[in-house]
Amino acid sequence: MDTCILKVDWSDVGQQALEKAAKIIKDGGLVAFPTETVYGLGGDAKNSRSAKRIYRAKGRPSDNPLIVHIATISQLDEVAEDIPEYAEDLAEAFWPGPLTLILNKNRSVPRHTTGGLSTVAVRMPDNEIARELIIKSECLIAAPSANASGRPSPTTAEHVKADLNGRIDAIIDAGPCEVGVESTILDLTTDVPTILRPGMITKEMIEQVLGRVIIDASKSEEESDDKPKAPGMKYKHYAPKASLTIVEGRPARVASYINSQIREGNLLGLTTGIIASEENRKRYGGDFVKTIGSLEDEKEIAHNLYSTLREFDDLKVDRIYSESFDNLENADAIMNRLEKAAGHKVISADKVSISRIIFAGKNGSNRSPMAASILKTMKMDKNYEILSRGILVQFPEPLNPKIEAVLKSNGIEVEDYHAEQLKSEDITPTTIVFTMEESHRDRIIETIDRANEDNTFVLTKYVGNELEIPNPYGGSLQLYGLCFESIKETLNSLVNVLDQEG
Ligand code: AMP
Ligand code: MG
């Protein structure tokens, strides 16, 4: 089947293209059309063959019901019965707009349209072209989102084309959708009105009209055996081609975790896409960082969400990491989609805590084993693996005799120590490396693959001291003693920092 693209201009809704699209619907065909939320794939709501075609074109399971789109509030009566009075209050308050109401269906709506249910989903879109299409077709238009089943919803005609070209009769191209995420779904057939899918019309907004509203818990419990009330919820949704992981936590930690994944990916030959807020954009390295919008503007983030996911498909990245947006004022709609797109893979960067501490010095037989030995005697909240390494170890030198002597006079015995070369494999994702000198740190970051500015630090800087630990090499025993004191004091501060960070 050839899919024809019908360009329709916002300022000229009456043109021929729309007449043509309306006729296709009337004759039982399928037309993708813009709404303010996402593009819908529309067919005659009262023609069961149209509904079947929609399922086939999308590859959508036929028990996942469609939403009936109407052009005037009075058309509610054409599809629903036992309509509670407050449904009209809601319609007055939010229509046209991104709120879908679930009501008991009347006999004129075929079960194919409602996925076999006795209820029907209805909404009046806030898009003049969509409403004009409904009026001109002389039908009510049943439509799910116009994507292939499981894929991110389309917010441009190009997205629709990428998924459904050749599978539907026509696509009305009227530019990008304004809202960008699907409507809020509110079930009015339950005792207390229940939100089945969050959207840009929030619980608080609905409460101002209705009083009490609840959010269906099964929405977030994907694994539960209960039949979800909004049937589409049991299916995989919104997923980009590459696997997506959400990383939540403090911005610096999130960036540090994601950056370590980028580097790890580079070593494995994998490309990594990043979804970043405008505010944190600069924290990320790598070649595929996309800004989704400002943390001050959830509407912008919602608007860009699906197109950003699809951009990564075009870039063919191997995996995607996204910041979490759960601290936004109205995060529900965005996080609901993002979590589904990620198959609920969410990592807390704050919890990725350090398990190995490496002290690294030039040849690994002076200050670094001294620091490691001292830290091992200190009490800390958590157990760490504490190691000492050298940057340039020619042969496994034993401990410098003066270091050994000073440690011994402070009650610390070190047996059988031999310097070891620092290797990339030593640095796991939960390792932190400390050096005594800036030049050592730079050298390690430069020469060791897995070392970077997020896991390798000058010890004194890390705890907030300006002065570095003095180098006693070649000096008197007394100088080594001063070095011991200086390291010990710094490590006391380190213990405080690590205990706090957990
Ligand atoms: P889509 O616009 O592609 O997300 O598809 C419409 C969505 O509306 C479905 O996935 C369902 O979650 C929801 N829906 C439609 N009809 C009903 C209904 N009668 N009861 C509950 N949810 C519905
Ligand atoms: Mg959909």
C-alpha cells in the first residue's frame, strides 16, 4: 500500500488534503493525524474492520483498546452511557485537551474498538486539524498512538512514516505535536475516579474539579499478576532500539557514573547515548549527548522526550543512559514513559559506593604503602579493600626501610611487602585511586585506560586540603616521621568523608 503524505497548514484547515483524509476514514481506511499530545492512527470508531486494521498496522495486541476522539462535548452521548454528571464538569474544565475519560460504552461501539471491554475511552483533542478531520469524516475517530507497537510514540509525521509507511493509507503532516506525551487517562467507572495513566493534566488539577481522585497502583507494578486496568500497561512500551538505563541521584554522582559507563563502553567498542538536562549537559563527555530540556521546564522535557529517544535510533547507539527527572514539579507523566522505555532499569548513582581504595605513588614503595598501611588500622563504617600500587614499577621493590621503621615505631607492622604496578584492571567501577601529587594523578589519568577525573584524585585535594603530603624521599628519619603524621591527619579527614558518603 502506498501511504500518501498530506501536508496541512495550521492556518488553512479547510483545504482539500483534509477532505481527502476525511474520506479515507469514512471509507474504512486509516489516517495518521496530529493531536496536541502525539500523532494518532485514526479509523472509524464504529467500524470494527477499521479497528482491526489499526491493530494490524501497528502490530498491536487486539486487547489493547483504542481511544475514541470526538469534536464536540455533545458527541459523548454517541459512544457512552450512564455518564455521571461530573464527567461533564471535567469536559468543561479540560476539553479540548489531554484528558481521556473512561466511561461505560453504549451498544454502537464495537468491541474491537474497546479491546473487548464494556468501557470506552473518550477524549476531545486540542488540535483544530484533528477536530476538523472528525467533523469532515462524519465519524468519531478511534485512535491509538501512530507508532509501531512497543516503539516511542510519534510526535512528528516523520516518526509516523518511519514506523508505518506502506501500512496505512495516509499521514497528515502538520508539524510537531505540542505536548509530546499521551493524555492522562481517568477511569470514571470506579467508585473513586482513578488515574490509570499520568499525563500533563495532573491529579491536583483533576482534584480541583472532582475532589477525591486516586492513582491506580498497578500502573507502577508492572510485574504484578493483576490484570491492569488500562490494558495497554502490561505491554512493552515506548522503547528505543538501544537499551535504556535511568540513573538517579545527585547530579555529580550521576555524571560520574554515566561518564564511567561511556569510557567502559569505548573500551568495549560500544557507543553510548546520553539524555541530559540543559543544567547538567556540560558534566558529560562522549559524542552522543542530547539535551532534552531544562529542569525548570517539564513541558519542554515532555515535548522532547520521544523525539530524543528516536534520535538515538537514527544514531544507532548501542545503549542509552538518561538522567532521572523525578525531582521535577510534575514528573509523573515523564517518568512513567521513561521508566517504561527503560524496562524499569533504574540505577541509583548515590548507592554505587566505593569498595576499593588504591594509593598510588611513583614506584609504589614509599608514601603509597605507608598510606595504605595506616588506613588499614583505622575504624571505618564500611569495609574497603585497601591497596598500594606504583606508576612505574621496574621490579618488585620491598618497602623503603625508613617507611618501614616509622610505621613500626607507630605500632604498624607490614610483612612481605613488594611494590606492584598499577594496572587498568585494578580500577573497577567502585574503585577510587589516590595519589600524593598532582603530577602522579595526571600521569595515571593519561596512561591508564580506566582512570579518569571521576575516580582518581590527589588525596589532600579530595579531603579539601590545599597542601600536598610532603615527599620525604632521601631525607632524615625525622622527615619520614613528619610525613607519617601528615598522611595520618589527611586519612582521618578521608575517613570522615567516606563515612559521610557511605
Ligand atoms: P495509546 O493512545 O496508543 O496509548 O492507546 C490508548 C490507551 O488508552 C490504551 O493503551 C489503554 O491504556 C487506554 N484505554 C483505552 N480504552 C480503555 C478502556 N476502556 N479502559 C482502560 N484504558 C483504556
Ligand atoms: Mg501508544
